[in-house]
Amino acid sequence: MLQEDVRDKLRLDHEDVLRLNFIRNPGVFLYRRHHRAGLRSHIMQVLNPEDVKREKEGVIIDGLRHFPKAGPLKMLRVFRKRFNSMKDAEEELMRVKMVEKFLEPDCIARSDEFLVHYELNGKYQIFLCGLQEYLEGEILDPWSHLDEDRLVSFLYRMGFRRQKDSESTGERWIGRVRENADRLIEKIKQMILQAGHVPDLAGMGNLILTRSGNIKLVDINNISRTSFERTIPIDDRGYPVCDKSIEALSLLERKLTGRSLDERDVIYNTFLDPERMKDVKKIEKKFHSLLTEDRAASGADQYIHRF
């Protein structure tokens, strides 16, 4: 019986991961599917078995049984992309290194990417995985409201408790968020202008706001080439991720820094041109229409980008 390629599966479980020839079996960790997984990769939580046991059986604290959620030690990303050669795989890794070069550690979720030989039905193929740090925080959606009240609500949801000086603490935290947003925006602009690439800022959940006030990019593998030509680039799925990422960048700048967009900015002048944005909208609608049809036919997980 032929083994199914994990890259074609809708979802993976613990046993699927253990069947990978490069994963130790039996190992010391448990693997659980993360709620965020898309078309490009499977995302698995790497868990301590003892934490999972406490989650299931509970622990007694002051006479009451609690069921603490097992927190991931790391996130295992199993990429669906296929490579024709080692050169293609190395070029993919170079784009990841590019993001690490331009964005500071406080701006990205650190990840160790690795290439392995994946055994499938007696043959070996080049396979890309990543072991990424797990981030606690709130999803930062560029298209949502990001005023002071919303930012403060994020802080309380992340466990901050009201105190006598909570108002001043909240103000200082919002100030840090704005400073960190400004730094992230400038670093991404440098990457666009100097390296001709932009990371995916449009995907739902790709930006995480942490309790420390940092804004971190999680999806560091979907990196688009930028071009200031009239042609609108699309990725291998037919999505205009380059244009939508720059639109997201402009929303973050306007909402989090409080600045008006610079009319002389060559990036925004090019990609936020009203006629170009209309064309991008048409491409995006076509993408979502086709994706909805594919999901209906296959039962695949939802993969969301914002309109």
C-alpha cells in the first residue's frame, strides 16, 4: 500500500509526525495540530507529555481541580512546497535569511529552518521544515480597529491586571507599541527598497502583538519579490500578496504611528495607486472564489487573507 505524501494531507496528527523518517520514534515530545494552518504548511505544537497529562487529568490547587492548558515548547512547521533541486531549496532558505537580516530579533518569531531527505515509498525527496519559537500574544490585524482602547483591551486580555497606576502603565505600554511599530515599518521599507522583497503581512495571524509591546512577524517563509512596474505580481497560489502586504504596511503606519502617509513615499505612491488597487481587488476576489470552490470540493482548512 502506497504511503500518502504528508504535503498532500489536509491535516496531520501526532502519529503522522512520528511516521516521518527524520523524526525520532518513539520520541520525547507530543505533537498536536495548531489551530492556525494554511495552504503553505502544517503547523504542529511541540508539547511536553507531562504538560499534556496535567491538561487532561488536572491538578489540585487549594482543593480545586484545575486543567491547565499545555503550552507549546516550539512550533513545528512542515512545508508543503516541493523542490526540484537542492538549489531551489537553498534559494528558499536565503529568502528566510533575508528577513532575519532586515528585521531585528524583536520583530520576528525566531525559527530554525532545516532541509531533510523525506522518504516516501522508497524514494527520497528534499523536504523543508522549521522549528519556531512559540509566541504568546494577540493577533494584530492591520484591517481592524487599532485605537488606544483596542490596544489596551489587548493588554488586559494578555493578563495585565488593573492597579492604582494602571492608566499610566497602559499609556506607557501603548507608547512602546507605537515605537516598536515604527521600527518594524521602517525595517520592512528598507527590505522593500534595498532587497526588493516584502514578507507576507496580509495573512490572518501573521503578526502577533506580545505583552512586552513587540510586534512580531510569524510567517517568515512567505516572502514576495517586489516590483515597481505596472504589472501586479501574484504568488504561486494566485494571490496578490505583494500588493496586499504593502497595503497592510500602510494601515499599520497610519493606525499605530498616528502619522499621515507621506505622499512622496515611492512605495505607497506605486502600490496604493487607486487604479492599481482596483485591479488588485479583482485578482483577490478571483483568488477567494477559486479557494472557496477548492475547499468545498476537498474539505480543506480555511486559509484567510483579508479583503
